[in-house]
Amino acid sequence: MPKPVSTVRIVGYGMTALGKLNRSATQLMQEALTKSLQSAGLQMKDLDGLVAVPSLSHPHFMEAHYLATQVGLLPRRLPVRVRTIDTGGAGPVSGLLEAVRMVKEERCHAVAVVAGDAVSSLETPEFLRRADQGCQDPGNS
């Protein structure tokens, strides 16, 4: 039986420009993922795990599955584990913790954690409505 992994490392990073870019959150996440793979000397085919944090501006059901399909990770013959982590502002850190777990417990070798948003594309009232959506009183009291 192979020895369990005891050390997990961040080997690359990618970032897009900030501001009102007239691009969707998915497009920004794709660019950041591509840049992170380049900085790590990896290719998309090297990934066997993807953790994605959903955006406020352009949310998709099962964000990681959606993004993995957009970048060509799914469908694929080799197994790829994908996870959507929706913990609000803690999403990127929660995503890193999930990636560590995937390497240590699910034997993934290369897991990307991707988060991105395009909230500058939203008008202020719409941004506030979406941001407050999870804080609404279900009883309207």
C-alpha cells in the first residue's frame, strides 16, 4: 500500500485584472486557472481535482462541474474529482482545506482551487440583494 501523503504544497497561482472588465465570472476563473497552471508548469490534463467557489454575479448550480466542463476536464476518461465549496467569504480558504483533504485522503496529485467574481458588473441594489439573500428571515418577521 502506498505511503500516505504528509505534505501538500501550493505550486502555482493565477490572477486576472481587477475592475469592471465586461467579462463573466466563469471567464475570469478560466483565465486565472490557465495562469496558475502556467506558473506551476502544469497543463489542464495534469489536474485530477478541481475545487471551485461559486460567484455572486454569475452563479451556476454545481460551479465546479460547470467550470470543469467549460475547461475540458469533464467529461474525460481519467477520473477527475470536482467540488463546489460555498462558504461565502471563507470560500477560498475552505477550498484550500478541501484540496489538502483531496490530496491526502482521495489520492489526488494535482488539485486546482478557483474562485472568481464579477460583482463590478452588478448595479449596487442588485449586488446588495444577492449578497443579503442568504441572510433573509425565512418567516419574514
